[in-house]
Amino acid sequence: MSDRLTATIAATPIVDVDLAAVTFIDSTVISVLVSAHHAATLAGGALTLLHPTGQVKRVLTVTGILPLLGPDNCETRAEGAHHE
């Protein structure tokens, strides 16, 4: 996941990550998402997490990641976002 996000951000720094099919995340995934967020921000873009459900949504909310990277809080939206 980390390598793919890094490559995608390098190609286009505005990235949407669709989490609809993801049923579990742990601290490793959270670390990858935070690192990808920083990389996208440094590249002048944004990383946005879309459609989290269940345990994934709870973990992202409790850790403060969803409020930071959810679609309602992305200031750098553009029509050319790359969807993962």
C-alpha cells in the first residue's frame, strides 16, 4: 500500500482513496495514510479518504485521521483527483 500511494502521489498529488471494501485497519495502515498525507501536502496536493465503514470508520475517527483526511475537510479539491 505504501509503495502504491507514494508512486500515485508522485504522479498526481491529489489522491482519493476509496475505503469502501476495506474491513480492517491497524496502526501500520494509519502510519501509511499519515505519511501519504504529508507527502501529498508537501507536493501541493491532498489525500482524501472516501467511504470508510464499520471498524475502519471508527478507528479513523478515534485516531483523528478521518476528521483530517475525510472529504468534508479537504481544502485542496480539484476535478483531476486520482482515485485509488
